[in-house]
Amino acid sequence: MNQESQRAKLPAKGLPIEEIDRHLDTIAVDKVHGHWWRAFRGEDDVQEVGYKTFNRFISDNGILSLSAGYMNDIRQELVDMCVGLMNPDTTSTGSVTSGGSESVYSALHAMREWAKDNRPEVKEPTVVAPANAHPSFSKGCHYFGLHMLRVPLGPDYRVDLDAMRAAITADTVCLVGSAPNWYQAFIDPIEDIAAMAVEHGAWMHVDACVGGYMLPFLEKLGHPVPLWDFRVPGVQSISADLHKLGYCPKPCSTILWRDEAFLDYHNILVTDVSGGSYRTEGFLGSRPAGSYFAAWAVLKYLGESGYLNMTRKLVANVEKLTHGINALEGLEVWPGDVPTPLSFSSEVAPIDLVMGGMTKRYSWMMLGVDQPPRIVLPVDVAANDAVIEPYLADLGKVVDGVLSGKITDSVPLRYG
Ligand SMILES: Cc1ncc(COP(=O)(O)O)c(C=O)c1O
């Protein structure tokens, strides 16, 4: 925290926009070196559709997304297109949120309300989740007074199903699986976990924030994809981010519900205020309607054929990167179940030093994880040769520098 004397002050007089822009020009990271921090993004034309539409509706207030005719129509059409990709029941539907974290919170909150109705005997409502499920599950449990029980991973970094079964108690109201998780890009055995949820009368949530808008197209292209969506009995909700591999502008995600009845747990009607009744979509009040319109426009612009094309190109980008990384001494790409996020480790070059060299010497913005130590690349369709070639060239120099002892600056391996 800044001391009083260092605290920035509101300028006495407004600055010319040129001066503001000049300052921002000095701090903004260029398109190539900032790529991994800006992912996931579509190709230029798709970004253009998203940004143009977002800006057009940026001042329209999404607080009215359930009530204003034109906005509600767009929201409903967007939700219909999204849930339609998840092999839904006839009564399935969805809600739009600001991101994966909010979608996870929405699932936990609705589940807690459902459990009050359906599991009234439970004293300490407990969520059982694999150790590598996203941190937003722990945050959400904290916010909603739920108990979080993390299940250890096996030696292969996949969830230990026996440990999960052993963790279930009379208080377990929710089981979680990821499709895939961020840390290892593995798809949890959703069918096994959901079967346990059904057996114990628990809610099953699938976190497909990364996979939700990639897996349907990978499957159509013939890649092996285990069942993870509403085809699996017991799956009650799915979080899926439009602002990741849906290639829509941030902030935008969806929470998909097996049954529209769950909307009553999510969209709270407030009637105890003198000004009149109040009902908005989910947690937020005012929000830019731009995200709803931009997502709708991107989905319409791409259509199924556009997503299939982008998925093909994404797979090609990942193959090129994988080949280039594996060719560097001591580096090894981690074997995920999905093409992205792609991560790599090294037995010989400490990965925190590789990260240090890439960020401090060559100004790449990157993310890391530490169990085991790896650099994580959220590869998207926009990670084309303009990004891959300079990245691999700098990575090669850094690995040489680390192995020869010339690069010794480490940075923490961290995601968030
Ligand atoms: C598997 C998974 N779930 C949830 C989230 C949270 O998404 P967001 O950062 O949009 O809140 C992420 C983010 O990367 C994720 O990878």
C-alpha cells in the first residue's frame, strides 16, 4: 500500500487525451509479448466483431437483461445457442455471467439453495472436489458458508476416485469434476463422479470453463472426448466460458442448468425494499450489456463451421508449439487430454529460471504452476506464427542461458 506522500492524486485539472495516451503507450505490453496474458482470443476478424458490438452496447445496462425486450431476446437466444451445444434435456437452460469464477459461484449458490430444499437433514453442507479443481470453488465455498473438501490426486496427477468415494459423507451435497482443469489439462472421469453423486443424492457440477466451447467441436472433428456434458445422468450444472474458447470479449461466461427450475435458485426476487420488487440475472446489478450482444454477435458470425475451423487451427498451433518446445534441450510438453492449455516442464532446466529469463530478459508475459513446476500457455487460435516463432526463438535462447548458468533470475510460478 502506498504511503500518504506517495499516493496518486486526482489531477487538479484534466489532462489532454494525448498525454494520457502517451503514458499508456509506455506501459502497454505489445501484441506479441502480451499474447499469453490476453488469451483466449479469436482471429482478428472475430475480435473485431466482438469489440465493435461490445462498444455499440457498452452503455446499455445489462441490469435489464431479464426484462428489457430487445436485451432479453438477445440473452435468451445466446443462452439457447450455448446450452444447445451441451446435449441438453428439453428443459435445460442457462444464465450469462461475467466469467468462470462467477459461473462457479452461481453453481455453488444455486446448489446450496437446492440442498436446503432437497437435503434438509444436512448440517454442514460439503462440496467434494478434486485438488486441482479451480480456486474459485474454494472462494465460492468461503462466500456461501459451504465446507470444501479437496480430494488428493494420484501419482499421475489425476483425481483419485477411491479417495473421492471415501471423502463422501452424509453432509456431502455437491461433487465437482473439471473438463478440463487448468493445472494439468486433464478431463476428470465425469461419468464416474456423476454416478457417485447420483448414488449419494448430491448435485454434480462440471467445470468446463476451459472446455465448454472447445470439446463439442473437438468431438465433431473426431478427437476422442469422454462424455462430460448433460448426456451424463446426474450432471446438474456446467460452467463454460464464452470469453475463453468461445472467443467472445471478456467478461462473459455461462452457467448452464439441466433444468430451468434451477433459475429460481439463481435469480433472486427481492420484495422487501420500499422502491418496488427487484430481480436481475444472477449476482450482479448494473453491467455492460455489451458482453451479451458481443457474445451473441460472435456466435452468429462464426456459426458451427466457424468454430470447427478455429478448432482445427487451434490444434495446428498447438502441434507447432509442441514440436518446437520438445525440440529444445530438456523441455517436455505435458500430456493433457485437450490441446489447450498447453504446459511444459523440464528435468534439467529449473522452470522458475526459464520463466525468469522469458519475463525479465525477453518481456514475455506468462503464467506458471508449481505442482509439478510448469509454464502454462493458454494457446488459442490467435497464437499463430507471429507469436509462436519469436516465442520459440526466445525460449531456445533462455534454455541455453539457464543450462549454461548465465540466467539465474527466478520468478515465482504463479497463476493469479
Ligand atoms: C477450469 C477453470 N475454471 C474456472 C476458471 C475461472 O475463470 P475466470 O478467470 O474467467 O473467472 C478458470 C480460469 O482459467 C479455469 O481454467
